[in-house]
Amino acid sequence: MARRLLAIQGQDPRGARLAVRARTDGLHASDVDAALNDRRLLIAWLNRGTLHLVRTADFWWLHALTTPQLRTGSDRRLAQEGVTPAALRRGLDIVRDAIAADGPQTREELRERLRSSRVPTAGQALIHVLFRAGVEGLVVRGPMRGRQHCYVLAEDWAGERPKVDRAVALRELGTRYLAGHAPADDRDLAKWAGITLADARRALADARPPRVPRHPDLPGPRLLGAFEPVLLGWADRTPILPPDRQAEIVSGGIFRPFVLHHGRAAGAWRLERGRVLCDVPGALGAEKADVERFLG
């Protein structure tokens, strides 16, 4: 599994798995599921309050850096959904107790538990209660049950919450971010991780940056998935995503699968009945076959 990769956007299951495919050799989507099931990987609300696939070993220090600032927005959204502070406290206890008693729980199983205890679940209330459970370090998404992703207790899955040295964690964040995004600057890191510009500057000042060749070799045509990390690590993505491709690939907060060619997005692709469909010209036969194999 790609060890240098720090975090992959995780709200689109296929997209997260395709991000792993693009950075490894010979794996299958089921290998990602196996890593989720045996605690090597997990999915949690981290950077910018969005779901990310991370190595379990990286969870707690990333959580310490990227989640405290999410509580204010969480309080506001819970109030908008009719979840009072008392209902939230009750809901967090119910979520914890249900998982502790009966093991991994799907979202719908937790919905029934909360609803029966009169914790609001209508509209977006449920997801914001679960989001807050993640922000508080109570739950993460761990194993798969068929096609459903189950919630587990964070300390059961990732070990007891450690005391995080913030300076060490920021240095690791900067180092690992640059390994996947260099050359990049403090604005890029701040936007990607959802941290302050001051923290981003501190992270990069202390980082051990990789050597980046002046004229790096660009990969051949690659089929990249939805919410691909290559588009999500920058304050300005136009060097990768030209203006004439913006509407085709990114709109309404959705990042569609696309072809990366000569370091730039060349067009979108899609999957229908297990087959890759793409109108972008070029030598994509091997890539199409590998995506179909990986997902098959």
C-alpha cells in the first residue's frame, strides 16, 4: 500500500480505491477493503471536515491537527438541524454504547438507535451527529460489511488516543504533504489540510522536503478517479486543470474521474457496466484494462 501517501479523499469509495491503484502496482480494490477490515486503513473526517482514507498509524496525529477547528461549524450545523446540545450529548453516548455493546455499526443501524432515543435524525441531522462523533475522536469508519461501511470506536480501531506533540506533528504533516505535492507552498498546504496559514508555514519550515528535479518526468496517460488527490492539494489547481476543462471535471463540489496526460487534465471518463468509456484520444488501452481489472 502506498506508504508515502498521507490522506486520500474518502467520501467516494470507488474514487478512493482508484487513488490507491494509481500509486501502487498489482493491487485490487478488494485489497483496500481487506486493509480496512484488518485495521491498516480507516476513513475519518479530517482535513477540511471531509472524509479521508488514511493509514491507521497516521490517524491520531492528523486528527489532533485538523479537527479542533471544526467544532464551531459543527455547532452551527447541528443547531440548524434541530439537534440541541443535550440531544447531541445523548446521541454521542448512544453511538458509543451501541458500538461498544454490539460491534461495528452501519449508518442505518445507528440511525435506528438514535431515533428510538429521540435524537433527531431527519434531513442532515444524522450525518452531523456522526460527524461530531468523529470530530470528538469517538468513531471512525473501519470495516466493510458487504458494500456498507461500518463505524467503529476510534480507540478500539486505532489504539488509545496519544498525547500529540504539535511541533512534531506539523513537521510530519509538512514532510508528507511535500512528498505528494512538491513543489507547493504554505497556501496550498493550508487549503488542503484546513489549518491556519501560520501552522502551514511552521509545518513547511520544519519539513524535510524531497528533491524535486527541475524538469520532472511526467507520467504517461493515467485514468484517475473521482475526488483525485492530484486536484485537491492546491490553492490554485489551474496548472493541472485548464479553464476549458473545469466545467467538465469539477462542478457543484463534485470532482469527476479524468484523464491525466502530460501533467494536465485532458478530459473526463466514466465506468458503465464495468467498462471504461472515454473519448480522450491517446494510448489508454492498458490503463482501461487495468482499471477494469482493479475494480472487477
